[in-house]
Amino acid sequence: MLCITVSIHHIRHATSILVINGKRILIDPMLSKAGGLSPVPLTRNYVRNPLVEMTVPLSVFQDIDAILLTHRHFDHWDKKALSVLDKGLPVLCQPKDQASVLSAGFSRALPVDESLEWEGISIKRIQGIHAYGLTGKLLGPVSGFILDSAQQGSVYIVGDCMLTPAIEEAFRKYAPDIAIVNTGEAQMIWGAVITMTREDVLRLARLSPKTKLAAVHMDAINHCKLSRRELEVYLREQHCDGAVWIPEDGEVRIF
């Protein structure tokens, strides 16, 4: 049974603040001003990122207990985040990202191999792939993380992971109460899609109907084709719109 103190404050793109077991966990911080970052290379347009401003001041990120980093692409871990976040914060990350986190000046990189206990929260890492074939190898490793609090339920931060049989099995095995799914149908110039699609979101909603899905990673980066409005329309057409929360930037939901 979920406790009312589990909440998600969606900031922008993949950046959110998750509150679970009384701890405020900052997910994949991209904190730059609009236009402060380069376009994603090898994509179909050269618009600078992010496309939109944040709806919260940087002071919001002074009240954080930990950072959760799914991978180190600049739209999840940018230079502004490296400059303004407290270097003493624990950073929960993939083992392959530990050295880079430490080299960025953070003193408490906590790599999650298979699982880790932190502040009363059980954390499991679910290995993913960012894309299939050579594209996936070029993009490097990416992971999802399931955070489970005995009193407040579980949250699966899926990350920039394609919907693979392993991800589907994780939903079946762990039946998370909440899942944050990165969609946007991000695409490279040669056509490779590197995040979940609208069809993937629908499949997860039907695969795990008890899970409250939050679909993010839209309307902020130049290579994401799928907008919030398009996803809303698609899910409505599929009679599944009530199963997925599509937060606006700055929106908070308490579960």
C-alpha cells in the first residue's frame, strides 16, 4: 500500500525530484537555461537545447538528499548540474559511471551493481539498452533503477531504455507501484529510435495495469519527435489515457 508521502515533482525532460521514505532524490539533472546546450549531434535539426526554460529556481536543488543518475548523456547530467549541485551529495549510478562521477568532483559515488540498501530504500539496477545494434554501442550503457520502500511501495525509474523482454520481465517480476518512463521517440539522423515510443507506453500500461505510469522526456530536447499532446491523443484513441500521467514541467503529483 502506497503512503501519501511518495511524490514526483517533474522538473523538465528526464529531471524530476522523487520523494520516497522521506528522502528527496534528484533524477537525471539537466539544469541549463533554454538554449544553453548544443543540439544533440547526428540528429535532424540543429536547434539548441533545452528547448524550454525550467519552471523552478535553482534554489530548489539545495534541498536534495541524493542524485540518481541513469547515464551520463548531457540531457541527463549537464555542466550546470555539475557546477551548482552539492558535491557531497551521494550519487546513485551505474558502476561504469562511478569514475566519471568522482572525476566531476562528487565525493560519494554509490555504484549499484545488482542492488544496494540506502537510507531504508532497497535499490535494484535493471540493465537496459539505449538502442539496438551499433547505435546502442555508440550511445553506451544505460540503466533503470527500482527503489522500494517497505512502507511506501516501489518506484521504477526506467531511464532511456528500449522496451526489451528484460524490461517487460522486470515489470512482471517486481510489479512496481509507480514507473517513470522516458519516451519522446528520440531519433538519430539515420532513423534509429533511442527511447520508448507511444506504442511502448501503451504496451507497458496494458502489461502492468497496477503500475501508475508517468511518461516524461518530451518537449525539451531537439531530437525528441513525440510531444505530450500527441501522446495524450494516441492514448485516448487507444482507450488508455487514464492509465498514464503525462506531467507538465513543474507539475507535482502525490501518490
